[in-house]
Amino acid sequence: MLVFEKSRPGRGVSALPECDVEILCPEDKDLRKTELHLPEMAEVDLSRHYTELAHKAHGVNDGFYPLGSCTMKYNPRVNEKIAALPGFTDIHPLQPVRTAQGCMKVIKETSDALCQITGMSDFTLQPAAGAHGEFTGLLLIKAYHLANGDTQRTKIIVPDSAHGTNPASAVMAGMEVINVDSDDKGLVDLNKLREVCEVNDEIAGLMLTNPNTAGLFDPNIKEITDIIHQCGGQCYYDGANLNAVMGWARPGDMGFDCVHLNLHKTFSTPHGGGGPGSGPVGCKEHLAKFMPGVKVVDFDEHSNTNMLSFAKAEESLGEMKNFYGNFLVAVKALTYIKMLGKQGIPEASKNAVLNANYMMNKLKGAYDMAFDPKVCMHEFVMDLSRQAKETGITAMDIAKGLLDNNIHPPTMYFPLTVHEALMAEPCETESKETLDHAIDVFLQLNELAYHDPEKLHQAPVTTPVTRLDEVGAARHPILKYEF
């Protein structure tokens, strides 16, 4: 029931203190002509309403959430406590830098740590999310080519297994997308990549995720980046899957020129509805002069003091967001990085890979694995084409069945190279007991597909909202309440 349906005239909460300043009202011409549509409820009813809504939602704190390529892992409470300190919350971006030295140190230490982890020379925290980071990185590449007079370099190579935001970001940056197919192992087809680069001097660069969306680390990664550099392009690293390799392999060492990271994924800050997000962008030295916003430097060269100050890149491409990005997200990420340290960072990624391989190998046989890797990285992709052919049960049906078992479904129908795909990412924060339970549920649902498929066609039946008409909801959405 919506809050407006629970509203009763005359009810409310009169807990506001008496106004102690002069009340100034707008002129009649600026006043509303109709009353505001606000619900009228007692405080207890309002509290119960939002508590009820919270119980109907499924998050990381409610149960297993193996959403592939999204890293839905537990967010440590210490992150929230540190970010809530008054020195971080009672701050204004326009106050004098001498009064904000602690916050500036957070920006600098976060940037420095991300440089060490990725092998980049510089970082900006301005971008507000992953796709915003992609857009920023592509603008850096564009600025680099324009500065060199290479105005014809307007094409970006994007593999067919890329995240959907990659081609969208390229188009937003005013570039044309060239799609390169994967080979039969789910990796970049080197021969097709060479063909594109050999006959085209308009290549601006390549966008690549490594490990890719099938959870596979490309062993040819250095050869791939070399091919792009030899044809005059730049290499962009989509850092969505960095949690699989952080502390073990650095994008900078793989040959990438710039990278975006998802602090709201890899570095444990809240994701999605728990946001906001943050998509910092790092780059090598030759791109640093185009970075947006300002960076924190060790001292003010003009006053010759030891005070931290801000400096702008000499050929900055401008502002990607007001001021310094979503600052409190950076506070949470730095807390996580410092808490783990140089030993904990690689241990986290190692456990993410361990969990994914454990789950993948336990499900092999019952479920076919896309590209059938001997070893996956942080995630793996199941292909339910066999079940769909033999039983009529699709990836969607299995996903709906998981909901009845208090498990959030994996990513469905992605990557697009796998027709009946379920992409699962168990994350390093899940215990063996949780994984064993999830494995048992997956196996039971597979048995159900062969013995009682109609039951799965009806799922879910225990959730607040059961099987939806998803086509109807997409084509005819009801987006507002009719009073």
C-alpha cells in the first residue's frame, strides 16, 4: 500500500520548534495555486510504513547477492562511522583551504593509494559513477589526440563482451564505436583486432575490461595494448572488475593509459540504492595535463608553506562535476584501503577468485559453463541453453526460483555473447557456508527444471510481488500516483 493510501486527513506530527526568526512570505504571484499533495500520517504510522518497505527490499545485509560484474559485497560499518565524523560532514567546498587540510589530505591519500594499486601517475575523484568515469577517460584520450593534431582519430574499439556503458560512453564523447568479436574462448580475437588496426588510422583507442565480463583474464593483454599503441591509439581500462586482480596485477603494467574505478564496488562503499557512487579516473603521465578539476598538491608554491593546496592541470578539459566529487564516498574507500593495507588488498581479491572457482566447480555438470574455463577469476557465466531446450526452463525461470530461496539472482542475459546467461559473482565477503547453501539451491532448481518445470514457471510465490508482466511494465509503466 502506498503512503498516500494510508493518509488520513488531520493526522500529522507537530514536533517542529517555534520559529525564532522573522517569517518572510513570497508575493502572491509566486505562491502555489493548489495545495501540496502531502500524506497526513502520525509518526508511528510513518515509521512503520518505511520499516515495512525496508523489509520488502533485498540487500547485501539480507542474504546472498551474487550479482555478476557488480561486486555486491558487504560494506563494513567502520566506513560509515568514519565518514560520519563531524570533521568530514561539517565541511563546505568553498571554505578556506587552511581550514580544510584534513579533508584535502583524504583526497590526496586516496588518489595516491589508487595510483599505487593501478600503476597510474595521477587520479581525479571528480567523476560520480562508473559510466561518468568512462566518459571522463574517453575525454582525456580525445584531448590527447586533439593536442597532437590527430583530429581524424574518432573511433573507439569495444569488444562484444564489454559492459553496455562502454559503447554508450564512447558515443557520448563524440566517437564512433567499432565492435570486435570474441574468439571461441571468450577472449579478444587478436586476428580481428589486428585487421581493424592495420587498415584504420582513425583509431582513437580501445576500451577493455580485464578480467572480462565472462570472468576471464586475457593472457594476451600486453599484446592487445601493444597492437593499439602501434597504430597510434590509447588504451582505456574499465576498472569494474579490478576486485579480481587488485594487489596482483596493475592496469598500468598491462599497458593501459587511463582507468576508471568503482569505489562503490571494489572498495566496499555502498552500491546502488545505498549510494551515491564514485568513479575516479587515473591516467599515465602523458594524459595528466588534461585531467579535470583540481588535484591536491603538497605545498603552495606561491606562499612557500607546508600547507596542502589545490592545483589545476595546465590543459584541463574542465569540470566533470562540482568541486571534488562525492567526497564522503572517498572517505569510506580510504578507510577500507587503510583497514586492509598492502597485505589485505591482495588477500581480498584472492578470496574473491577462490569463492568464484569453488562455486563454479561445484555447479559444473548440472550447469554448463560458458567458454568452459578451467579457472575463472571473480565471476563465472552459466549457459542455460541446454535446460531451455530440454525442459523449457530459461535463465529467467532459475532467477525467479532463487528469489523464493532468499537469494538475489545473478546478472541475467549478460554478457550478450551467451544467450541464456546467468553471471554469478560470489565476492570475497561470503563464507563457505553461504556458498554451500547457494550451491544446493542452484542444484535443487536444476532438478526442479527436469521434474516439475511448471513450478519454476510460476516462481516466485513467496515474495511481496510475485511473477510480473515485465514486458507490460516496460512498455506501459505507471510512474506517478493519480490523486
